[in-house]
Amino acid sequence: MVQFHATTICAVRRPNGDIAIGGDGQVTMGESTIMKNGAKKVKKIYHGKVLSGFAGSVADAFSLTDKFENKLEEHSGNLKRAAVDLAQFWRNDKATRSLEALMIVVDENDMLVISGNGEVIVPDKDVIAIGSGGNYAYSAAVALFENTDLDAETIVRKSLEIASNICVFTNSNISVEKLEEVTDEQ
């Protein structure tokens, strides 16, 4: 199993359509050198309708994010189809297969983790976290999600802050993106 250091990404989707994804800003070279403190590893893609975040090698993750954006365009924004297509490409393409990264992608309907092993994982809860501090952020996010009425952005921020206090590969320079809520106006 590949170890993904230097980041933690957390995403939360509340039943009311409140959706956020966040990540810390640390980039680590090897096991002991912090290269950057303020990297942004989450962003809105596909016309602001999809949130994405990555853990793993930064260059690899940027490459995969670009490929995923192309797949979203090919599939007219269908998140699941684009994710499966990317996972198949990732697993089967000789050059891409060696990329070391994980992605979380979220839209108003779906929340997925995409891995280089060709896996597209749908989490059991509307909470997911990846990266070296992922288990810490996930635990905090589930506790906050299930026991408070906090909004998605607050849960993501607090969960990443908790992870940054425990994981040496996660810092407290947190960036968060929110998906604009879709109204039922016709």
C-alpha cells in the first residue's frame, strides 16, 4: 500500500445540500522536510459544480485532476461515469499507472474516492477523508456530523484542525471550497 504523506483532505455533505471540501497546505519532501506550508489542494471544477481534492504526489495529483476534468467534459458532468472512466484509464495506462495519488470528488448527488488501483469508492456516510491525517480528520468529522448541527464548512475546518494537531504531515493552513447550494426554484 502506498503511503500518502504531506496532506489531509476532508469532505462533508449535509442532507440539506450544504457541501464542503478542505485540505491543509503542507507539502513534505521525503519524511522530514516541509517544502511548502500554503499549498492549495482543493478546488472547484466543471463550471463550479464539482469539488475536488487530492492527496499524494502534488505533480501526480495535478495531472490526475486535469485528466478528471477532461473526463467530466466527455461525460457532460456525470460524476460517476467520469470517475469510473478515469479509474479505468489510470489503472490501464502505462504512464498514468505509476501516479501516486488519491482524489475525493463531490457534486450535489455523489461523493467519491478515486484511487490509482482502479477503485471508485462510495463512502457509507456523507463524510470522507484521505491522506496521512485522513483517519484523524474522518473520526472528528463523523463525530461532528452525527452529534452537532454545524454546517459542512465548519465540520471540515474543525476536523482538519484536529488532524493538524495530531499528524506531522498535516498543517493548520486550511483551505475550503463550498459547493453553492442548488435551489428548487423553477
